[in-house]
Amino acid sequence: MANAVFDWLLDLLYPPRCMICHKLLMPGEKEICPACDDTLPEYDGADRKVRFCKRCVVTFQYNDTFRESFLRYKFSGLRQYAGRYGKWMAVTIRDKLSGEFDLITYVPVSRKRRKERGYDQSELLCRAVARELAIEPARTLEKRMDTPPQSTLHEYAARMANVAGAFAPVDPERFAGRRVLLIDDIVTTGATLSECCRVLLTAGAKSVVCAALATRCGQE
């Protein structure tokens, strides 16, 4: 009873909103409204090309509506979105990458970014996906350099130069000889994922496949 009253008061003070369009949800609706649930921008294109990666699958197209949802997640503290995002990503991974990996990890942000934001958005996605797949997530990389955001760069060569040497392996003996699934939030040119895959393979991973929440053209 106490929990029900608390939830009622919480909904009264902070009415639940759709995580996609951000409109108020009707009673009985959770996380996403029916209209958005019916019109999710599912990505149905070819695998994204990422160097050093066997496959890179994507769940959503990064259109305007989904972009606003993601920005609230990444920059406005709505970390609870990770749970639903992870469920959607897990569907894609089961469908396209089944049997391709035995370890799941993520592309990390720098310590500075994590401190500023309070969390690592890709780590939360990884943990949510791992729960759905009943697999324990592992930390395999650290970002040692706080590089400028990839969104400030437009050319692939500039993006590759920006992240070159930025990542380092963590406890490589944990993933030596393993087939790794690498989770990221947004993939555009694939420069960041390529560098992370290279580092993992150089440190001893048997192979790497990637899964991103969404993809867009022009910026990452």
C-alpha cells in the first residue's frame, strides 16, 4: 500500500511522459505512448561499415523525434531511458548477432565526461542489453584522452585522428580469445567504433561485432 501511495504522489508531482515525444502519458500507459510505439523509426538498412568489425547492427534511425529523446537521455539526466532502449537493442542483437559473441562491453566516455554527466550513457545501454540477454557485462576499455566531441568534426579522417590513441584496454586477459559484442549509442562514420575494435583485437580479442542504438548521416 505504501509503495502504491508513493507512486501515486510521484506521478502527481512529476506526471509521466512518453520517452519519445515527451507528451504526457495517459493512465495505464508506461514509458511510451501508443502513437510513438507504432511509429518507431526502426533502422532497416544494411549493416554499418566499421573497420576491424565483423558486423555492426543498428536498431533505430536517428530522426528528429528520436534525436530529442536521446538528447534527454544523454544530457538531461533521464538515465531511466536506458532500460527501454536496451530492450529494443536486445531484439536487434538476438535477430542479427545470435551466436556471434560470448562477451558484452561498451564504448566508454572519458572520466571528465562521466563526472560532468554523472553517468556513461553507453555503459547504461550495455548493462540494459546484458540484462535482456542474461549475460554479465564487462569493462574492457577506458578512454584516457578527453577528445573533442565527434559531432564537431565532419570528415572521416578528422574523426579517426580525433580518437586515435584515445582508448586503452582494461584487463585484456578477461577478453583474450573471446568474441566481443561492443555496444555504442550513435554510429555515423564508425570512426570511434573502429578505433575501439582495433584496440580490442590488438589486445587479444578473437573477434568483435558491434551494436548501436541509432545511426545518422553527417554527424556522430
